Amino acid sequence: FGLTPEDLGRICNFDNRTSPSQLGILSEYGGVEGVGRLLKTDMEHGLAIIGGAHQNDKPTFKKGKKVSPEDFTVSKSKEDLGPRVNMTAVDKEARERVFGKNITPPPRSDTIFEIVWEAIKDDPIIKVLLVGAIVVLALGTAICPSEGFIEGLAILIAVVIVLSVTAGNDWSKDRKFKKLLLLQSDKRIKVIRGGIKDQISSWDIIVGDLVEVVVGDEIPADGIYVHGSRLVIDESPLTGESVPVKKSANAPFLFSGCQVSEGSGVMLVTGVGSRSSGGQIQELLNAAQSEETVLQAKLKVVAILIGKIGVAAGILTFLGLLIRWAISWANGEVPELGHACLGTGDSQTLARIQLLAEDFVVGITVVVVAVPEGLPLAVTISLAFSMFKMIRDNCFVRHLDASETMGEATCICTDKTGTLTENRMTVVKTLVSGQVYYGEGSGEENSAPYGENTFHPRIRDLLMEAICVNSTCFIKENEKSGLPIFVGSATEGALLVLAGKCGVKYDDVREKCKPVENGSWSFSSDRKRMSTLVAPVAEAPMLGEDGDFTRVGTSKYRLYTKGASEIVLSLCTHIVDSDGERIRPISQNDTSRVQRTIKRWASQGLRTLALGYRDTNHPLVTFESQGKKDDPEHDLVFIGLVGIKDPLRKEVPGAVALCQNAGLTIRMVTGDNILTACKIARECGIMFGDGIALEGPVFRSMSEEERIAVIPRLQVLARSSPGDKHTLVNLLKRLGEVVAVTGDGTNDAPALKEADVGFAMGISGTQIAMNASDIVLLDDNFVSLVQSIRWGRNVLNCVRKFLQFQLAVNIVAIILTFVGSITVGSSPLTTVQLLWVNLIMDSLGALALASDEPEDDILEHPPHARSESLLSRPMREYMIMQVIYQIIILLCLYLRGDAWFTPDTSFFSPGDLTGHPSGRVRTLVFLAFILMQCSNIVMSRQLNGELNFFKSIVRNKLFLIVVTIIIAIQVVITIWGGSFVRTIPLTWREWVICIVAALANFPFVFVCRMLCNLY
């Protein structure tokens, strides 16, 4: 190539973008055409492609990945849709090797070893535990080199295992979120290659590409302006200054990450990935990105509180052991250490010091067990699990806390088109030259398919030109079904299909009838119309009786306008006569007739669109120097009205009913006609009872008190502006609602930001709307939004399941260790055993419970209020049941086990049966404790006092695997743990005792819950 990445960086430099010298550098290389030549780019047809389209072919349109609803009703021939072509550039690999890929890599992940080291550095309790273990190891080795090191080494290994498993969980979670971070950067971009325009992934953009950008797009790479129409860029994402910047040959530099706020244009890509301006900033953002969700913050408070209790319990445990140790020394008792190296007085003194060190380590371990570091981990695992599951349900979560917040949602403000309806637009009725034409699907008796002879030739040519040139949409073929799909507005797509039925190829019309530079006025939610200025080809009808209009064919320019019916009609001063040959001033009768038609069609659920035009000999320009723009749409000639059918999605009524049963209020907020909106709202169950519908202007004119008074009954807000949506969301939030909002347009961004959870449309939504949202609905479907509510509630439920499990184990472990230490003088559970308990509670417990899928009846309960406690009454009752049952069983075994259960002297050695309690009973207590946690974790899956503990248990395979692993490891530890874990093998009778104790947990809780449910 004739340029290096450094050369391109010098040509398109963000820091010098306003400097006159920057244009001089571009001129040195021959301007944008010169740069294109050096990059071997054809400035009209783009890069050559493998598909082999000829360079001198005119642009056509082809099939590609799904970007619009696939199930479209009207099919076209493959010839009409263009050839099936591979859009890969011929020299893609060479360009990526020299200039890089258009991917900003996520920051480097820490290794497991680094995560372990960070945990040790950041956690003072772990440091103290390690120091204590090293002291025990040193003293034990000094007393008895052959065996004394085992206890200290066991503690060290156990700590490392606990840290490693936790770190492994963190590492896995971090990789998943890095993957999500990368997925967020993928966008659909329009590119011209080999003379073919198509959408490709932004990751596939390479230096030398010609990229087309329109209103709402985010610029995918750095580049130079080639040509366009009224292209205005919002550079605030890079500069922080919200001053729109107009792009032209005199200000040609475009930078990645900026957003198109007006117009359209084509750019030549010069910098991609981390070599682009936005990519460099994104690298810094990625490195600094760490989100803490609301739930994690709540749980951190809980963890700190429990941690304080744990510290107090650890101190009390150590003090109790210290007192017993002092009394034992005062009485001259020989210390019990589990090995036989206590011959001399010196070794006995060292042994006493070692016992004190071990007691200190037990106290520290109680603190380690008590601190529930698994709580934030459970939230993270559950969020990561739900986020990837939600992608399968067509919900792409952009912000970590969004899925969690959806669990608390009480109100949804949803759009209509594409969300509640299928976005399968079809023109079924037209009103042209005073005559109504009913097409297929209109439901009228005298309907007939649209064809070449439907309209008068002159009015047909005018209508088709108005449809084809005043549009940015194009049609591609679905490779599976062979049906056309729309890239761009589905409404425009429906009009293009109408043109096809009438025998007109839209790309031919666009080729002949060229738009004037800077002659495009884009659609916006405020204007509710779009216009394009062209050099016309179609002949217009002649002027009627009076006036001094230009005759046919003598006008240099023609402005075509389409948009909301009432608005375009109000801008018209003339109308095409019934014969289609002449135009005349529009009368009150004409206006009334069109308005009646609009209302009738709207009440039938049709979307109405009006088309008009104006001939002129003057190019229409913007008054930039005056800081304002002219709206050129005035004195228009009314061409006609189209009625577009967009069927309600079959699954939406059921989904709406599901939400309403779940305690959510659904409101429709749409820019559509109020009659159309009410018809669809009633069909899907949003509008019922004494609910009311308002139009945006009426809502706008109300005082705040009036709005607050009307909101409880408001079910439909039609003809609304983005400002109305923002106002409604703000009011709902102030009234205490947790609000979810859907939006697709650039102007919806403020409302999406204002909402607790913003949903952008993945198909019809602009990139700006997606950037402002928390979740992207990949299929634009309301049902997918309902799925996000299920998963959001499930995140909270999973965390609460884990919370009740962990708190029960925590309290039992603390009480058991403390009471056992005070009564007997030694902890029932050794340090290594307590660390195994900690591993079950935190990492394995979080993994098992946080990965549960939503229950079938999860939407039959009201949403969890933000002010509501995480621990519900049934959860508190369950924890009390567990603590009472486990403490009674374990203390009875620990204090009276030797007396109640006679040992088999032929199986156990005398050493196993000495001491009070004996090694056999200590193992018995340890095994019973762990097995009871297995029954505890099964029952913890039920949060609302349910009596069926095993409901849907086989659905979560990971849960069953984790419980199986815990039991398997416990069996291995019990049989072969030896002096490392301080366990001894047990007879089958002892195993039966422990298993019965664990299984008896189920009937005990069943009876207790029945009594609680009764009273």
C-alpha cells in the first residue's frame, strides 16, 4: 500500500482536527481521492470482493445476516434482490496485517496465581491465618520432625485450595465478562464493496473501506468524508462538548465513537481498532471498567455486619480456648497433639505453645468461616449465568446491574411498532387522486393485488419516484427462506415492496433520479416527516384552473415529502385531481375526506402515511449563519395516503397478561395515531377497564398535578414526542415506580437513560439508542422483555437462596465451635475442617445455588420492592429451623457420642477411642455436619415456605454435580484424610448415624414449615 498506519494517523489526527494545517496534510496526498488511490480503493465501488461482482456494475443489494424481521409476507425474485455474493474483501488479510483489525481488545485478564496473590495481599484475615499456620508448622517441626509438621502444612494447603477455588471462580467470571465486553463492541455497519451495498459486522471493517453512515449511527472507525448530504456529527463522546459539527470537504475528518446526529454520508476508513481515536479511549475505559451492582452493595453491608459478628465469635472462641489452655497448664496436664514426641519437659513446653498457636489459628478460622465473602460472588455468578442465558432469549445485557434491576420493575413503557407488532409492514390500502385502492390483506370485499395497471401511468410514475428516492431503506434476501428482509425502516421497506408490485425497481429509479447534495431532511420524532430534494424524472400533473404554477417538466428540482398523515396534510396547499392529470388548490372538503379516511384506517389498526411533493427552481439550503434551519416542506401538493398493516405478534397478549399477573403495569407510548394505538392496545390487553389514552400535545399541556392525577389510569400515550416519554418516565420514578422503557430512535436516548432499565431495539434501533440503553432486545420482541423480567427476578432469588443457606451454615459453625471450645477445651472442627466448610459455603455453594434457572411460577409473585428486606419471613424461619436442628444433633454427638454409641473395638485402634471426645466422635461430628449441609443446600432452593423440597431439582445439572462433588470429597476425606484432616475411617454403623441425621433434616423442616404455614 502507498501509505503506512503512521501516515494515516498523521492525515486523520483527532488532536489537530480543527487546525488548517490538517487539511494541508490531506492535500499533500491528493485529498480524499489521492488517499483512496494510495489505499487501492475504488471511490465509487469500494474494495474488490471475493464474490466477483464487476467493478463497473451498478450497486445492487444482496442477502446477508439477519438485520430485520425475516418472516416477510411478500417475496421477490432473486434477480430483483441481486446476486448472492461473498462480501469479503480480496485483500482483507493483507490489510488487517498492515493496518490492524477493527477490534479494541479487552484488557488483559489476571492469571489464577495473580488473583490468589491479590487476595492474600488485600485480605488481612488471610494474612493472619497464614502467619498462624507457619507458626504451627515451625513449632510442630521443632517438637517432632517426623510428624509435627503435618498440622501446619495441612492448614497451609487448605488455605491455598480455598483461595485457588475462589480465584478459579473469579477468573472464569472475568473471562465471561470480557467476552460480553467484546460482544458489545460489535455493530451492524453499511459498507460498499465491489459496487454492492450491504451490512457487515463492525469487526470486519478494514482500512480502505467505503462506509455509509446515517442518522443514529455510531461511526465505526476513523475516516475521511467522501460525499454526503447535510452530515452533522456529535463529537461529544470524544470531546465532551455537545456542539454538532458539520462535515464537508472543508471539514472532512470523522472519528470513531462519534455519532451521526443529522444527514448521511460516505466515508473512507483510515484508522481501525486501537489505532482509531475512539479505540484508544475505549482501551483506557476497558482497563478502568468495574461495575458494582445495587444488590452487591446491599450484600456488602450484610457481609460486613456478619463479618463483625464473626470477628467477635473468633475472639470469644480464642479467649475460651486460652482460659482452658491456662487451666490445663496450671494443672500440669500433658498436652494432646496427636503425635508421640513429648518425651522431655522442653518438648512439652513447646507443645503447649504449639497448642496455643493452634487455638489462635482456630479463632482466626472462625472469622474466615464467618465472613461471607461468597455473597458478592453469588451475585456475580448469577448475573454472569443469567446474562448468557438472556442472550439465548434475545436479550443482550449491556450493563451488569440491568438484569438485576429488572427483577424489581413495577412498570413498563413500551413502544408499539415492532415490539408489540410483528414489524412485518404491508401496504394494504391507498388513497390516490381521490380514489381508494384496496390491496391484498385489506379485508375488503373488492380488494385486488397491486400491479402495474393499478394506478394511472402518470400518477404511478410520480408516486413510485416519491417512494423510491425519498428513502434510505434497501431490501435483501433471507438466505434460509428466500423472502426479502429490510435494512432500514420497515415502513419504507413496505413502500418499496409496493413499488415492486407495481413493476418498479427501486434501485433503477434511484440510479436515474439523483438526490441533490445536502438535499435530505431526515425523519425525526419531532418533525415526524422526511424529505429529499431531487432532479426529477417523473412528470408531475399539470396545474388546474387558476394560479401561476410552472408547467410540467420545466422545474429543475422537486422536493418529495412523506410522514405522519395529519402533519403532511397540514403542509399541503394543493392536491392531485381525481383523473391524476392535474393539480388544484386543496379544499376544505378534500381535507375533511382525507382526515376521515385517516381516522377510519387508524381505527382499523392501520398505520397511515401521507406523501406530497413540491416543484421548485431553487435549491433549498440551510441558513447556518443564522443558527437555524429552514423547513422546506410547505406549499406541498398532496399525492396520496397509504394504509400500512402491521399485525400484532401472536404471543404478545399472553406475555402482557403474564406481566399484569406479575404485578407490572404496562403502558403503550407511541408516536402513532391515537386510534391505531388504542386498537392495538385493546387487542393485546394493555388497554382495559376505565383506562384512558392521551395524545402527546394534551399530556404536554397539563400541569404536573394534573399529570400525576391521570397517570394511574393512563394506559396509552399516542402521538408522543421523546420529551413526553422522558417526562412520563421521570414522573413514574418520582411516584416510586421502578420503570423499564423501550425505545428505538436517536431521540429516545434521554428516556432510555432516565429509566431504571432502558431497552433498545436490536433490529430497528439506532446505535445511539443502543448506547443509551441497558439491555438490547435482539429481536425487538416484547416477549423477550418479559424473559428479562424472569431472569432479573431469578438473579435476586438465587442470591437469596444462597444467603439463607450460607447464614444457616455460618451460625451453626460459629455456635458449634464456640460452645464446643468452651465446654470441652478444644474446637469440634479443626482448622482444616473449618476451611473445607468455608469452601462448601462460599465457592461451591455460590456455584450450586446461583446457577438455578427461573421457576415456572416466578411471574406469579409481585415484584420485590427496593425497600424490602432481602431476608423474608419464610427465610428467617427456615434459618432458625436449621440452626436449632443442627446444633442439637451436633452438640449431642460431640458431648455424648462416646456414651451413646458404643464403638466397635475390633475396628478402631485404642488411640482412636482415647480422649474426650474421642477421635471417632470428632470424625462423626465432622461427617454429620457436612452431610447436613447437603440436605440444607437442597432445601435452601425454596424461598417461600414450599413443602416440595425437590421441585425442579433435576433441571439444574450444575447443582446436582456440585452436591455430588461435595459428598464424594467428604467420603474421601473421612476415609483417607488421616492426620492431615484429623479424621479416622468409620464403621458402617457410624455412617448410617450421620446419613440418618442428615436425612432427618427433611421431615423436621417439613413439619416445622407446615406448622408455620398454618399459623
